[in-house]
Amino acid sequence: MLIRKIIIFNILIICGCADPRPPTGGPRDELPPTIVFTDPPHESVEVSPTEIKLTFSEYVNEGSFTRALSIVPAPQGRLEYKWRRRSVTVRLPSPLKDSTTYVVTLNDEFRDWHGVRLKQPLSFAFSTGPVIDQGRLRGRVIDSDQGLPVAGLLIFAYPAHTSINEAPAYQTQTDTEGRFEFSHVRESDFFVIGLRDMNRNLSADPEEWFASPPDPAITATPDTIEISLTWVYTKVDTLGPSIQRVRMTADQLIEIRFSEGISISDLSGKLWTITDSLGASPLKVYSSYQSASDPRVIYLKTESLQELSYTLLPDLTVQDSSGNIIRMDTVYFTGRRLEETLEMPKFQKFLPDDMENPYQLAPWESPGLVFDQPIQGSILDSLLIVQDSTDSSVDYEIQSSNGTTYTLTGLNDPAQVYQIIVQQPDSTYVRFFERLGPRSLGSLSGNITPSGDSIRVALTDSDGRLLATKIPDSQGSFIFTDLPENSYHLRAFVDRNQNDQWDGGFIHPYQPAEPITWTPEPLTIRPRWDTELPDTLRIESSSSLFSPTDRQ
């Protein structure tokens, strides 16, 4: 029995020693792992290793290591890993190239045992020849809304004037400040892009967010004091919405779901074509409307369908938020005979969707009502009561752009508090609104350089919603009036293609982003006060990006 206990005790000790986990307890770990040893050593030359060894400052998540590791140039074949406590040996599948600098990088997917991720990439370099490359490339990626840093974005460097369909020559990642740096790269020209590589194929695909370079050929030099360039993060939506599903949800009601949020401009439904498999005359479509809760869904009210196969051709005025029209695809679905259910439209909410009561309407806002389905004008009038501060009825007009959201216009007297009442069979809903008058509004003015008819100054609220756009005068002056007390942001850009919106360029074919700038801090507007920018807004760019009218 004693011998058996000793054997069991020894087994437990051996198992405990083999456990790669760190001891538990102690203060909360908030520091990411670091590299404390590499073999080959950093910046070593004339080495031709068959394996690479790394030792970390703490125990790490092994799975995250394999996802985060990159070696460039990439060895041919599959890497193998052997772990021992805080060290890993990476076995190379093939001999390395002669006289070549290799850079080993771990991106921010790498984390320690407690899940603490890197804040910036870790890397080291070595050379199989007598010389190690000393070229450097530096830059920063910021967003297009307020110029804030974009963290954790993959950065790929390709030899200039080569295809980006091939694997990148080098890759790294932005840190928490949006900055990146390539070191130990060849002293030559590179085409450098930022990419949110969602499918991990190391390639720029449609609909992926990216950052186009400010110049198609950026030179890597050993000079560490070179000015850092700026990349602007954006997305180019060139794909129109597509129909994903068609089904009947009630008798004479067809639900159509799209791949993304859409808008409709025709509520008559006459631009949709539905034909049965027997080749009879097209089915009658009486109206269309958009779901109040899901912008990807619209409904068609039709005559009754039979249990047949039908084809549907879309209304080509349907488009997404980028203005792309629906793809012209023929969609097939099967009709069903469903029991008709007549339900009264149900009120869902007031707009703006805010708890403030009374809600103070900005000059560009109007009260809104949202129902779950369209409601006839005569029925809506019977449900709706609109009164002023004296409880007197008020004249108003109603309009709808999607068939379920209704806007009330004509409530413009700042001396009144308007009461809107919606009476439903099971409940009554009440909301108060008041229009802000001149004594509650301020303005924002400033100057920008350069000036010209291609310059646009855009005003956005704290949520990034575009409120107004101005073209400065010939002296670069601009002003936004009738602004409620709040915080705002400004961004200004060169509208090269005169489409009244900022464009972030393209990777292929290459086109740089339109030059852009932002106010560094939010701007607070006070009532009856003109807030002036303390400094002139300056759009920095090479002169080749401006048209002659932009340099007036």
C-alpha cells in the first residue's frame, strides 16, 4: 500500500510539472506579454536557422500565437510548433533564402494566459546574409469622421508597381494610437495599404474597410526622423442590395428581405412585377412599404396568390444608403393560401426617439410617428390630436417616405408647446414638443485654407450625423446658423469630383483619398452667441491634388 501511494504521489508531481498554466492568485494581470529572448537574436546576420525560438515574459495563449504569427518573406510549407512553459520553438518547413532579411511579427491577436492582448505588434529581424535591411516606413491611420486613431488594422506593404493580388512583402498592424512602423525592410519604394481583412486572405476584397495610401510609391529609408504620413480609413460601397428572401406572411402580403438596409421612393408598388408560372397576366400590386423595425425589409400588398411558383422582378428605384440601386435579379418563390387577418395598424413610438419631454425641436427636426404598417389618412386623422399650449387644435400636414413613419410639419411657433396625442383602442400615447426660437440658437463661424468652389465644410453632431454642409466664400469664410446649444464637430475636405461628399479613394485602380481635415476638439455652441474657430482650418496636401480653383 505504501509503494502504491508513493507511485501515485510521483505521478501527481509529474503531471503538475507538465501543466503549462501559470500559478493562480495574486493581483489582476493587465500587462500584455513581451518577448524576452529570441533565437536567432534580434538583428543577427549570417544565420540560417531551421527553427526559431521565442521566450515570453509570462505564460501565453498558444492558439492566439499561431493566429498572430507572421514571418516575411513567408517560408514555403507548414510551420510546426513545440511548446515548453513560456517558450515556443517554430520549426521551419524549408530552408530560408540566402542573403535575405526576415522579419518575425506577432499582431494584437496574441494574448497571455489571462486574455490580455498586445497593444502594439511585437517583432524582431535577422538576416541570412552579411547585411540586414535597415529601411523603415512609418504612418498613422485615422477615421474619416473625426480623425480619431484606428487601432488593430492590418498594414500591408507591396513592392511599388506590382500587383496587390500577390502576397504582401511585409505586414504589420496599427497600435492603439493608429500608428504603425515597418523596420528592417528593403530600401525601396512600396505601395502601403491598411485593410480590415475579414476573411484573412491577405487581399483587398469588395466591401472590406481599407485605407488607401497618400502616395502610390512610398520610400523606405533608414532615416528615423522622416515625417509620418497619414492614411484615412474608409469603405467604398459599390455593390447594390440584393434580395435574400421572399415569403408570404399573410394573405395578400409579401415580405421581401434584402442583404442590407434600403430606402424606397415609390409607395405605389407599381414598379414591382410578379408573374405566375402559368404565364398569366402580372399579379396586381396595390402598394409597398418599409418595415418600421428593420430597414432591410419591405412589404408588398397584392391580390391573392395561388399555390403556384411565381417570379418577382424588383423595383429599380430601391437603393442602399450609398445610392447603389438594387441588383436586377429574377427571384422565384411559392405562393400560399393564407387566412386573411385584418389588424388595425399599431402605434410604436414618437420621433425623435428621446426621453426628453417636452422635446426641443432643432430647426431641421419635425415630430414623427411610427406605426407597424401603413395607415390610411382618414384613420390616422381620427386617431391623432394635435394641440398648442392653449389646448386649441393646430393645423398640420403629414407626409411619409417609407409608408410606416409619418412626419408632422407646420408646427413652427417657438412660443407654443405642442401636445400630440395618439389614441389607440387599447391605449393613449402623449408627447410634448416645442420649437427652439432665435433666443435659444447660436452660430458657428470660421475660416479655411485653401478656399475655392471645391472646398466643403461639413457640420456633424456628437453622434457623427451630418447636419449641414457649406461652401466657404472666396476668402475662405463660412458660418453655420440656427444651431441649438450642443457640441458639434467640423470636417473639411477637397471635393475633387464635386459630388458633395468625401471620398476615401481606391486601392485598385489606385486613387488617393480626397484631402481632409477636422477640428481637433468638439465645439460647444451657446445660445445667442457666435462661436468662432480659434484657428484657421487647414487642409494639408500636395499641390497636385488641387484643381486651379482650389488655390485661389
